[in-house]
Amino acid sequence: MSCFSNEFNKSKEFQNLSKSVNTLNAPVGVIGLSDVAKCFAAHSLCQNGEKAFIITPDEATAVKVQECLSELQDGVLLYPTREMTFVEVAGVSRDFEHIRLGVLSRILQSDYSAIVMSAGAACQYTMPPEELEKRTFKISVNDEININELEKKLVFAGYTRYDQVDGTSQFAVRGGIIDIFPTYLNEPVRIEFWGDTVDTISSFDIDTQRRSGSVEFIEITPANEVLVEDDLKLADKIEALSKSLKGKAIKARGKLESDIDKLRQEGHLNCLDKYLPLIYKSNGIFDYEFDRLFVIESARVKEKMLKQEKLNLEELKWFVEDGTLCKGLDKFSLDFNELADIYEKNNAIYMDSLPRGSFDTPVRHLANFRVQSFNAWSGTLSQLKEELFPLFKGGYTVCIMAGTVRAGKALCSDIEDMGFINTVFFEKRPEKLQPKAINILTGTVQSGFQISDMKLAVIHGGRLYCA
């Protein structure tokens, strides 16, 4: 239990909420919390190491939640949306795909505490966990592996062979040396073999080709979210789809047949996104394992989802009229009704600032927190003293997020000079805050909140927060 979850558990309202989350096996609702308080509450509801998926209305909110929650715990990852490419274009950026695949790999390894994402990102179809696991592998010094076999594994993971590596998801082979540029690294690596044994693995500079360091292992994760295992089987599926088209949809046959020919003759298609519905059966990120599902501002999530569905339909309509897409190649993400079913099945924890008529699914428990925000603190010590005095006198446990260690030590000295002798600075996050004292910690948070049945006050960066 962290020092913050320890404070939250002093609240009777939170105790009842926590009990309901753990025992009801049904969605629950939480209203009244400010944006930062939602992060503190989510953190405290996962105090036993539960893995959380956190759904937000949009990318901007997801970034703020990820930043705030990262101050409370390690392993908080941001999962972004990506652009789907339905036509052959040169120089497609796959940066967001690589970030998403990196996050999915962390989930697969259970190496995370929370994934924060917009509803749109969560619902986009992606590589299922069993496919990701098949295409992920590790290369370590002293491993026994044939270079030809390694080449096949890299191609299976979506990497492309070049004469010389100059970008991510590429590899090059020269005798007993293979250069690989993994998607998550800033530099490529050079693997030197002694026979079939990995002798050394070194990172190197693309321009100078000079080594910049040695590593013991690298992990290869897929280069693309959509990869096909058998090109001929995909060609057969596309052919069956093409023959089933009727009416106006027949116009798509020309492009489908062209892709069929490429797959059968060249064994490769650069643009596989359009065939995602034929390649994978996907429920987006929800195919991966998690323990808690939080929905931040559920009314806005629904509004954004329904609006995005209309925009997607308009965009898909254009591609259908163009003959690029057709029936069977026209759905690339979950819709809101499917998302609501996931809420129901996974006992969603709705966190809304304001009450609404009803949540997206029935809830078995409703927690209502009374939150009071504080005016901005200008940063002057005189105003800080004015704010601290009534809190200290009222028996509050005060927590000041000072940012850096240097700033924390200086602030601790200044507050002691004000006459607040019960002041303590923690260079590392303590297990518990000292009650009825001024606790100074490193780190930042974004805004403030007050919860009536919890005597905790947090101050930082021009804002006073009180709980």
C-alpha cells in the first residue's frame, strides 16, 4: 500500500467503494472526483498490484492521466491511436504502430501497472496476443542460432532485408554479421556470430558505423500490427470475398484481383491494413489480460465514440465508392455498443466528475465524493503560510509535491523558518505520510481536490489541493 492509498483508505466512502469493487462482480459508479482525484482513486483501487486499463474520452485526456498516474506508481503506459492505411503509399510512418506494439508486448509480459488510452485507441483492431507472442523473440549473447533461420524469424516479424540498415524494422546480412534495427531502439545493433553462436551484440551509429556500446540481449517485437502468416491463404480469402460481391460492390473486384495477383506472384503486399478483418478476429486491446477497467468521464467517452463512428462511416463510404474497400472490409474497430458490452463483462469502474442520468451499464454501487478545489497558489511563501496555517490547525496531513530534491530541501527549510516545526522532507516516496504534519515529496501533480471525510492536503506548482 502506498502512502497515498493509505490516506485514501481512511475515507469511509472509499472503503465502501473498494469493498464493492472487490466483491460485487458488477460495474460501479464514482462521481464527484476531480481529474487528479480520479488518478489518486484509481491508484488506490489497485493497491494490491491489480493491472488496470484506463479509458479516456480523447488522446489529450489520456496524456494528462498517464502523466499524473506516473507520479503515483511505476509502469504506467500510454497506448495511442494509429492511422489505418488502405492504399499503397510510399514512406508510411509506423511510429505509433511501434509504440502500440511495444505496449502490447509489455502487457503480454505483465510488465505494466496501468495502460491509459482513448476509447478510440482501445477499440481499434490490432494484433491478437497469440500472434504477437509467435512473432516476438529474444536474441542473447551465446545463443545458438543459424543466421538463415534468424533471417526467416525477422521476416516473420515484419522486418525487411536491405543492403544496409538505415531505419527501424530493417536488417542487413554480411557474412557472419547481421545488423538489425529493432522498433523500440534509437540505434541499430550489430550481431556477430562465431559459427552459429552469437558472439557479441553491439549498438552502433548509422552514419559512422562505429560501435556505441555492448548489450547482452535484444528483443524483437513485430514491425507492423497487421502481418499475414500465409500469403496464399490470404489470397484465397480475398478471392472468395471478391466472388461474393454483388451490386455496386462489384467495382472493388479490380483492386482485389490485383492484390490477389501480387500475393500469389510476389508473395507480399505493402498495404495489409485493409485486409485486417480477414486476417485477425480482434476485440482491440481487450483481447489482452487486465484486472481493472476504469472509464474516465463516461458521458464524454460515449459522445466522442458516437461522433467518431459517424466520421469513420463517412471516410469508409468514400473508400467503398472508390472501390478500395467493400462489404467484409469495412469494420476496423469496435463500436460503442460493443464497448458497452465490455464494460459490463469486465465490471467497469465509471469515474465521472458530475452526476449523469445513468451510466452506460447498470451499476451496483455508487460512490459520491464531495470535492472542493482551491485557488491557485502564486508560489510566494507568504501565501503558502496563509494556506498552511488553517490546514495545520485543523489536523490535516499536508503533502507538498516540490518537484525536485533540491527544491524539496529548500522548501522544507523555508517552512520550518515559518514556525512549522513538524515538517519532514522525503527524498524517496515513504510508505506512509506523517499524520498532522507537513510532508514534502518530490514529483508533481496537476490540480487540486478536497474530499470531506479525508484530512489530506497536497500542494504543488501554483495549486493547493486538499482532501
